[in-house]
Amino acid sequence: MNNILLFKTDIKTKKSLKTVKPVFNNHPYIDNWYVDTEDIDNVLKIYALNNVTENEVIKLVNGIGFYCEVLED
């Protein structure tokens, strides 16, 4: 079962995307991910298994030097 998690980030450039790419691509429970760099909130959308939490994603993104918070409706 997949969850879709949405976050507001400061991931804005191709260089930034290259930094986050290995973190998400090598994560065993993240199936797919996308950053909408055209959106004002630079929305990070993650398709993940149920055992990936919002806090885990925030820690991953913060750990590589980027801002990340849950995107509220």
C-alpha cells in the first residue's frame, strides 16, 4: 500500500535535485518522488510504503541541508 506525502521545501534548482536524488532513489521504502520546482512552495511529492513517516522524510531532507515541512491543505 502506498502513501502520498506532500512537503513544502526550498529545493529549487537542478543542483539541489542532484543532491536529493540519491537519498530518495536509494531509500528502500520510497517508490517514487518528484519536486515541483515551478510551484511557489517547491512541493516535494513522495510515493512511499506505509512505514515511511512524514518526520522521517523531514529529517532526511534537513540532514542534507534543505528546508522541509509538511504541506498543509
